[in-house]
Amino acid sequence: MAKELLKATDVSEVFGGLKAVSDFNFHIDKGELVGLIGPNGAGKTTAFNLITGVYQPTTGEIHFDGKSIVGLKPYQITQRGIARTFQNIRLFSELTVLENVKIAFHFHVKYGLLESVFRMGRYFSEEEKIEEEALKLLKIFHLEDKADELAKNLPYGAQRRLEIARALAAKPKLLLLDEPAAGMNPQETKELMEMISWIRKEFGLTILLIEHDMSLVMGICERIYVLEYGMIIAQGTPDVIKNDPEVIRAYLGGEA
Amino acid sequence: MEVTHQVLQQLVNGISLGSIYALIALGYTMIYGIIKLINFAHGDIYMVGAYIGFFAITQAHLSIVPALIISFVVTGILGMVVEKLAYKPLRHAPRISVLITAIGVSFFLEYTSMYFVSPTPRTFPAIFGDVAIEIGGIVINGQQMLILGITTILMIVLTYIVHRTKTGKAMRAASFDTETAQLMGIDSDRIISITFGIGSALAAVAGVLVGVYYNSIDPLMGIMPGLKAFVAAVLGGIGILPGAVVGGLILGIVEAFVSGFVSSTFRDAAAFAILILVLLFKPTGLFGKNTKEKV
């Protein structure tokens, strides 16, 4: 039990009369790569927003690393070690690639105005260290020669990679990827898959992945949860999921 | 020669006045940058700052620099309290609700002050006697030197904070995207509070400096400079810090020239004519970029 990193118990989220997510029970063990799939509007992104504190669950409990994270603000959850990327890219588009990554490095620890004004010496030595680490991260994602370009000027695929780099800079234990391959061509998707596997090993990460691209999910995830209308309808290894009649029905419609 | 001399003299006057607009406009633009709110109460914060400075000098018998510091700190805290009580509960409300609340806060500050300090204008004590320097026939008096000195220092400090500290970095990140900033570990609520604090403190300094410059303060003194600083912020491109400074200076200079060469009656008309022209021809302001709304 101790190796459970994230655990959601009976979580529901109600918007007005709409149940976006109901009776959501799931867990991720340390080091796992878990996929979360489901048709459009099934509540996948809502689940992410619940985990990261953007929404508060109407009922239920979420535990991270053994402690409840319900009621914490998003920045506090980030500081505990959960980072995410977005389905629709949300970079700081007017900042450079390097600055985007550096911001995340800065704030996974506490900071203060007085501290930053008066401890300039420490600030500058820290700044150098951060710059070095940020460049290392950019290198992993093949972005090092674009470090000084504005984030908005990057091609689409590179923006997606930068989002992942930025999330990693917050030094997470758990990384949530919201459709990282959306809009990528098969070649880019393949490279992304390799990159995800690699960073997972390199950083000892646990990853939860939302994805539409079945080949990506089936290819790298060890376990998959399938959501439909806010409820988990199936879970298991890719092989189990592939042959689950409920899943086939949800994706293809009707009887299969 | 006479005309050149006059032009230069008005330029000095304009830059002094413009620096004050710039200080107020900085607060406007910082607050807009971070929560997209036109804080109509900002001019009244400036008025409160002027009164705090006034009482520090007349009641506590402090000299100008300690009075400025006290006004800076107290008004900064006031700004944070206003944000906490009036705007924070409306964080997820439609923008128009917050805007209307800002107008409410503005009236509240104006008429509460009137209750406590009476509507009668007060005479700000003279800080400088007849100190003035003359360079080639152009007179820069003590008040103007004080204004230029203080605003320059504050702008340098502000630039340092925004570009060289973690808090500044957090402010810039939050102004791009408050929600994403939170997911980078930035406490956006705290950053918004600090922004209100700094913006209000700058306005307070402007208030005290105006008291020193014009020798007179009253509870409704914030309305006109508040509107003008808004014009300055829009002229420079709202949300952009250097824009606020340049906008403030241009506005001050234009006003000085209009008063000096046309008639001081048209001074305010000139300021608002600028607003109309900017909105017609370059709504994003001098430094603003065209942003297309993405769907």
C-alpha cells in the first residue's frame, strides 16, 4: 500500500446539475505509467483539474503521497510534487523558451518579496544554477538552440515539448500529461513516446497520461483507465482494455 | 530665443507633471496587467496617500522624506486591504462586476475621507522656500527637483523588482496567465495582493508630491489625476510598464504646452482628446501589440 502515490476515493464533481465526474476511484503506484482514455467529454480533463486543485471535488478524497490534497490551492499542490501540461497549450507565450522553464524552477520552492530583494547574492548564485539546469532540460527536449526565442514563435510540436520541459522543471513526483500528442503527426508522436519513456526512467517519474491516440496509449502505458460519462467503465492492462466489450461499445457505439 | 526659452521651460514643467501622472499610471497598468481590472479607485488611493503625507508633516511634524515613506507604506497596506475586501471575493465574477465594484470603492474612499477630514481643501505646508536652480534661464524649482528625483528612484527600484526578483518574475508570469502560473507553484493571490500594494504605494507618493507641488489637497483631488493617469496608461499601452511612464510624460508635456501656449482652460480637453485619438487610431497604445483573440 505504501507505494501508492496518488489515490482518489469516491470523487465526484458536479457543475450545477451536471455530474462531470462521479464515483471516481483510482490509484497510481509509484513509478507507474498509467493512461486515462475515454470519448470526448468523458471527464478526463476534469479529473486532471481535480487532481491539480483547479477544481475542488464536490465529494470524495484525493491523497497524494499519503496525504490528503483536497482543499489545497493549485500552487500548493505543485509544491507537493504534481505538475501538468495542458490539452490546449498554455505557455507564457511572450517569454522566451528559457524563461518559461526557469519560472517553473523558481517556484517549486517558497519565496518572499523581502527575501528576493535583500538576498541578492543568493538570488544570483541560484539564478546561475537554475539557468544551467534549465538548459539541460531544454537539451533533453531538443530545444537548446531555441532557448532565446519567444515561446509563441516555436512550431507546434516544439511548443508541446516545451510544455513538458516546463512541467518537469517544477521537479514533480507525478507528471500529468493532457493529450501530449494532440495535433502531432505519426512521426512526431513516435518520437514523443520515446521521449516520455526516457524521461520517466531518467527522472524516476510516475506519469498519468490522457490521450486520444490509441497507439500511443497502448504502446507505453502499463495500466489504463477508461472513462465514459464521468465514470470509470474499465481498467486494466492494454490487452485487457483492447478486448473489453464495454470499451469497444463506448468507442465504436452500439453492440460490437 | 524667447520662444525656445519658453518651450524649454514648459518642457521642464511638463516633465514634472508627467512624472506624477506616470507614477499613478504605473499602478493602473500593473493592476490591469495582472487582473485585467481598470481600478477606478486608484485616483482615490492617491488622494488618501496625499492626506497621510499631509498629516505626517503637519501633525507628526515629520520632514518630507519620512512623510513620503509613511504614506508609501500605509497606503500600500490600504491598497492590499481594499483588494482583499472588495476585489478578491469577485475573482471569478464577470469583469463588469469588478469594474462596478471599483467605482463603488472609489466613492466609498472619497466620501469616507470627506467625513473624516472635511471637504475643505487643506493647504499643504511649503517644504521648500524659494529654492530653485537656473540653467541657461530655465528655472527648475525645489519641488520639481524633488518630484524628478523621487520618481526616478522609484522607477529604477520598480524595474529592479519586476525584472530581477522572484516576486517580479512571478508578477510577470501571473500577468500572462494567472492559472498556469499557479500550476508552476506561484501563489497568484499573494502576487495580486503585492501588486496592489506596490501600485497603491506609488500612487501615494504621487499624492504627496502633488501636495508639495500645488500646495493644496482635498478629498476629491483624485478624480481628475486618476482619469488622466488612465489616459496615460492607455496611451502607452495598458498593462505595459514602460508604456505607463512614457504615456505619463507625454501627457504631462502636452498639458504644459497647452497651458503655456494656448490656455490652461484647454488643458483637460487636450488630455481627453489624446484618449479619443489613441482609441481611434491605435487602441493598443504606443507600446501595445495587436493581439488577436484566439478561439
